[in-house]
Amino acid sequence: RRAFYIGRFQPFHLGHHKVISEISKNVDELVIGIGSAQDSHTPENPFTAGERIMMISRGLKDLALQYYVIPISDVYRNAIWVSHVKSMTPPFSSVYSNNPLVSRLFNEAGYAVLYSPMYNRTEYSGTEIRRRMLSGEEWKHLVPEEVVDVIDEIKGIERLKEVAMKGD
Ligand code: ATP
Ligand code: MG
């Protein structure tokens, strides 16, 4: 069984890790899509697809799971989005998501969509983690330790602060 799971992973955090760890109990392989792959250097999408690949593959080292990380750029056409995803990914038979639009689009395309529950959503949230990074609050305990190393290596906090700065 090969399944599909997609996120923007800005950054990859412990909520994502927990979801994937649960999914890994039910599948042989997982295709992980990186959404909005073309975006980087913005307040909502500070990290590049390549940087997110590093975060995910290093952050999943502790799992015995065969997975593929595939960048998926936006097509801005929901009606063809599933075909777009399929054109870039290894074949899969089921989808895990809690996003209503993702679920609807895959359902309409004939896929079985399984609901993935939320874990500690108030803190395990990309929006909350980026907010903390900007305000200088603690965030490192909300991501796998390997992700802290990646963000450090790419000077991610400095970048986020700079791109979030309002022009004069
Ligand atoms: P952002 O706030 O930037 O949207 P996010 O935390 O929602 O970040 P995404 O990359 O949008 O992260 O998430 C990818 C998928 O993982 C989405 O379907 C999202 O609902 C799910 N997800 C995010 N956080 C959690 C969590 N804490 N527990 C379970 N699933 C989560
Ligand atoms: Mg989200």
C-alpha cells in the first residue's frame, strides 16, 4: 500500500511528524508532497522546496518508513490539481488529509481519503511557529531537533525576519 500526504511544511514540525508516524503504521510507502513548492522568501512561505526536503528527510530519520518527498508547485486551478499531483508522484492508492479542499478534490477523482487527526494544534502549527520565530519566543521544542539544525544552517530566522519586515 502506497499513500499520499501533502503539506507546505513551513517549517516541518512535530504535528507533521506525529501524523506521518501514525500513517506509517498503516502503509508500506508514503509519498509526501511539498505544496506551494515554488514559493520561498515570503512571511507565509519562508523556506525553499529544497530546504523543506532537508527538514523532512532529516526529521523522519527515526521512522522505519520508505517515503518519497516530491515538490508540487501551485497550478491555481483546483479542477486539474489532482492530475497535476499525479503527474509528479509515484502512484498511490489512498490519501491522508484533514484539509477539506484536498479531500474533496481527491474524492471527486475517485480516491479513498482517510482523515488524519490534529495533534496539539495550538502549538504544532506552522503559523504559530513562524509567529514565535518573529517575536523571539521559544519555538525549537515544536520541531524535530534536525529541523532546528537545518534552520540554523540556512539562517532561517534572519531570513524570516527580513522578509516579514514591512517596507518603509
Ligand atoms: P500553516 O499554519 O503554515 O498552514 P500547518 O501547521 O497547518 O502550517 P501545513 O504544512 O499547512 O502545516 O500542514 C500540512 C498538513 O498537516 C495539513 O493538512 C495540516 O492540517 C496538517 N497538520 C498541520 N499541523 C498538524 C498537527 N498539529 N496535527 C496534525 N496534522 C497537522
Ligand atoms: Mg496549514
